[in-house]
Amino acid sequence: MAGRKPQLDPSKRVFLAELVAATNLVAAIQAVPSSIRPSATPALHPKYKIQVVELAFMGVVAAWEEFLEATLVRYVAGAKTASGYTPIPKYGLASSLAHSYNVLSGKENFNQGSDYLKVSDPSWVKNKANFVFSIHPYGCLTTKAAVLNAASKIRNRVAHSSNKCKAEFKVVALQFLNLPANGTLRQSFTAGDLLLAPTTSNFGMALPGGLDHFGAFAHIYTGLAHAIVP
């Protein structure tokens, strides 16, 4: 008897729950009063509030990459959504999740403990899907590629202080804030400052009104999750 095919919808539910939790955390930390001096009432220094926002965003990007990996390897192993959707393969499908990792990585003995798939790169995900399927849902990554790459650069700036990460973050920040490419950011401008700044027309796509950049990314990730697992 054939084994049960892996499921897609649990991965989607987990990712959307992570998005909601991160969004709620950011809203909650912003509601805490700020104080740069010790206070008799509960308050946090603004820099600590910013750090919470940055860590929440790191978690969102990590959850997004986990979602991409989980869905791609499951589709390649023949998974269907609860609605019955499945991509159309060009040739055949993997016989198991382990076989799916072998196919996608090109390694016969892929080790999930030490090897990795390049799911941080939207182009890699789409190209791999193109290789396996004639029709698949990852085409939605193409129109959002610039924003997804920007999210990775913001995440990288939180995680690293290298000159490369700083320079890439500055380019993203100037673009999103609708400032000249040769412009400057205020001293000590952080990834958290950008995430809490209101979006401008330069974000690259139509968005609901009143969103900051954190909310804009959450909105985009939500839409992509529904497109990938319909």
C-alpha cells in the first residue's frame, strides 16, 4: 500500500501563525511607554523596543524561508493542498521527502542536518520549480523578488554589522524612504527604525493605507502564502 502523501496546509498554518504572533508582538512592544531614564512606571528604553521589532522581523524572514522549503519539498514529493491543488510535473515526482531533498539539491546523500537548500533566494526557488514542474505556484515570487530580496538585506543588517550588510541596508532604506540614492540616513539609523517607518509610494506596489514597513512585509508574505498554497 502506498504511503500517505505529505500535506501542505499545516506548513501554511504554521507560517501564518508566526506572522500573526510577530505582528502582535510588535504592536504590543510599541504600546509600552518609552523612557530613556529609570521610571517608577513600567517603561522601556526606545532602543530595546527597536531591538524587539528587529528580532521579530528576523523571525518572520526565517519562518518565510522555512515555509518555502517545506512547501517546495512537499510539492516535489507529490503533496496536494486541502483544496486538491498540486503542480503539474514535467517528468515524475520524488518518492519521499528525503528523495525530494536529493532532487532539489542535486546531492544523492543530502543531509538535512548539515546541507541546505537556497530558499533565501527567490530566483533559486522558482528555477527549481521550473525544472520539476510545467505549472506551479512559485511564479508569484517573480513580481515580489525585489521586495523579498530587500527583506533579506534588512534581516542581514540585524544579524551582521559587516560593511557589506551596512551598505546593502542603506541602499534598501534610501529606496523605501523615497530618498535620493546618494542621500544619507540619520546617524545610528537602524533596521528597526526602517521597519517602523510608514511606507512610501516607493515601496514598489500598492498596499493598504497606514502600514509601516513591518506591516507591509507581513501583508506581502500573507498574500504569497495563500498564492503558494491555495
